[in-house]
Amino acid sequence: MTLDAETKAVETPEDHAEELRLWLRLLTCTNLIESEIRSRLRERFDVTLPRFDLMAQLDKAPDGMTLSDVSKRMMVSNGNVTGLVERLVESGHLDRRTSDTDRRVQVIRLTKLGRAEFRKMAGEHETWIADIFADLTERDLRELMRLLAKAKGSAQNAVQRRDA
């Protein structure tokens, strides 16, 4: 059995502050969930998580988005988005056109095929997420969301303090 970072930290708790152990637990949860979703997307739909994420962004924008807007929303470089877009255009899932207002800008959107296939994936994805959190009660979920919102605010405040 492979030990995750959190388990390793628990073995020598005197070496780790509570905040570090919390960060490791969050990281472990994120990695476990992401790995499972990646596996299920690959096995069920032969699609990568980045492709799914790109299609999810475009599903929210029926008129399309610029490559720059997509890369900002996905928090990746334009170069990363360009490769994904190329493959999805080739497979018929995306349409790419030049912007009406700026000939230098490319606008991408889901094709009819892309939207239909994404929505099928999204429906199953939602079921998978529910399955992953099935052992939590509604109260647990609300409390976790409240605490994570507080943690997010604390992290944002730390960034602002550093930038000040």
C-alpha cells in the first residue's frame, strides 16, 4: 500500500503543525478524488479530465469563448488550451472561428455533437461525485462547505497580505 502525504505526516505528528496536517489532508482528498474521476472518464468515455474541463467551460457559454478566456477560467496557459482545442476540433466536438470584432482572436464553442456528448459525461460525472461523497450526511456536507469557505477566505487573505 502506498502512503499518502497525510499518512506520512501522522506517523510523526510532533514534526508537523496542525495547519500543515490540514493542508496535507486537503491535498490527499483532492488527489484521491481527481484520480478516481480521471480513471472513470478514461474508462467510460475515453476522455481526459482536461478535455472534460474545457468542454464544461464551453457548455456554460453557448456563444463560445476566446482561447484567452478559457485559459483564464481553467487556470492554465494558452498553450495548454490550444493543444486541447486542436484535438477537440479534429474530433468534431468543437467549432473554431475568427472573432467578428478582432480578426486576431479565435472563438471556440461546442458543436452539437460536443454538447450532446459533454452532457452525457456531465450527468455521469455528477453521479460519480455523489458516489464519492455518499458516506457524508447532508449536515456533514453543509458543515464541510462552511469550513472550506472559511479556509478559502483565510488563504485569500494570506495572498492579499503577501501582495500588500
